[in-house]
Amino acid sequence: MQEEKRSRREQSANTGRIGDRPFWILNFSILIRAAHQVGAAVFLAAFLLDAIPEPPMFYVLIALISGGLLLACEWMRHRQIFREVAGMITLVKILLLGAAYHGYLPLTETILLAFIIASVGAHAPKKFRHRLLL
């Protein structure tokens, strides 16, 4: 009985359209995510620690390219990603990073906030992450 209630509740969540994604893309996205985490970690460390004056361009490129590839891999499965919570979190993260980079918001605090938002969003339950907002 409990499982039936839970099943109905999960089905009632208004999530985005699901598309087919080959299994090899899923496995490839795991490797891309690892590269993204390395690039993002160095990027974050450059702003939180005074050890290096700015993030090395190599790691910035790793973070940007792998982030774009991750978004493409997610879009293959979740065709309405930009209407979902996950897409909105990505958009907010990009806007925050851009505003911090161009000096509209305090650099260190804003970059840390963007990373915290992205982390919480990435680890939120699937039914919440892919819920439609728009």
C-alpha cells in the first residue's frame, strides 16, 4: 500500500520529457564529469586560496568544455533541461560566475555561492532536479 502511494506521488511530479540516450553516452558522461570536477576544483581553489593569483587557463578550458559536454549529454536524456530545475540551476551558476568575473558581484563569495548552488542541485533527488518550472 505504501509503495502504491509513493509510486502515484512520484508519477504525479511534473517532470520534463525523457529521450533516449545510448548507454555509451552515459558512461562517457561519467568521464566528462570527472574532468569537469578537476577543472572546477582548480578554478574554485584559485579564488579561495591565495596560492595562485588566477586560475590557470588550461583548467578553465577543461571546466568550460567539459561543462558544455555534460550539458549536451544531459540534454540527450532530458529534452527540456532548460525548463527544469537542473537547467535553471545551470543558468544561475553561469550568470553568477559571469557577474563575478566582470566585477558586478564580489568575486570570491559569488564563486563560492555558485559552486554551492551547483553542488546542492547536482545531488538533489532526481524527481526534484528534473521537475519542470516553466
